Amino acid sequence: MSDKPKLNLAERRAVADYKESTFAKKLEDLQGAAGFPVEVEVDWESMAVSGQQDFYSREDYWTNIFFTPTAKALGEVTADAMGKEALTAELKAIKFHYDEATAPSMAFENGVKFEEGVLTINFKPFSNADYIDDRAKAIRSTLEAAL
């Protein structure tokens, strides 16, 4: 990731609030869609853009960028027994992060990798938030090509 400065107090509070108020449910959604308690790692420091802490709790900041599309894609992959079996056998972890230098704003397939059982999502927070289905398609396509 980048050499970002550490989060300040207001940013850490906003992250903690999001984790308590929203992310716990999103984690349940992700694991429910996967069909098993997959390990989920979130690099909050990379995803928390400095000075934007007032937006962290908005659905169009992290929720609809990272977590909702990923849960949707997982649900589509596991819609049948073959998909459930393949995902359960191959998916070891999901990692979310934001790397400003490589995160796409629109070519979402460029922000998704599936290597050695780890699904990595690198999208630009707070950008084109209405494109949930497009992000989900990029995630689903990446998974299906590797499973």
C-alpha cells in the first residue's frame, strides 16, 4: 500500500463508528453470501481517505463501493450447489484495500484479483457509487474464471 500518514483521531473515531454501526452487518452479509465464515480483512487505514471522515458512514463511501457488490457477487457465485462447492473449496480470504495508484474508478475488473485463494478488492472509495452491479459483475467474473 502507500505511505499514507496515520489516521487522526477524528478519522479513527469515524472508522470505529462505521465498524460498529455498519460493518458488523456487512460482514454477516459477506459470510452469508459465501455460505461459510470466510476470513475478511479490511485495511481501514488505506480506505480511510484523509479529511473525508464525515463521509465514511455514508452508503456511497465504503458500503456500496466494497461490501455490497462483493456480497452480491458471492451470492451470485453460490446460487447453485456447484458454485457453493467451488467457492468453499477455493476461497480462503477476502481482502479490501485502497491503493490510490492502482484503484480503478470505472474499469472495475482492474481492481479485483483472485490469487492463491485470496479475493482482493481495490476500488476507489466514494467514486461512482451507483455502479454496484458493475462492481459485482467484475468480482463475480474474476471468481468464476478462477474457480
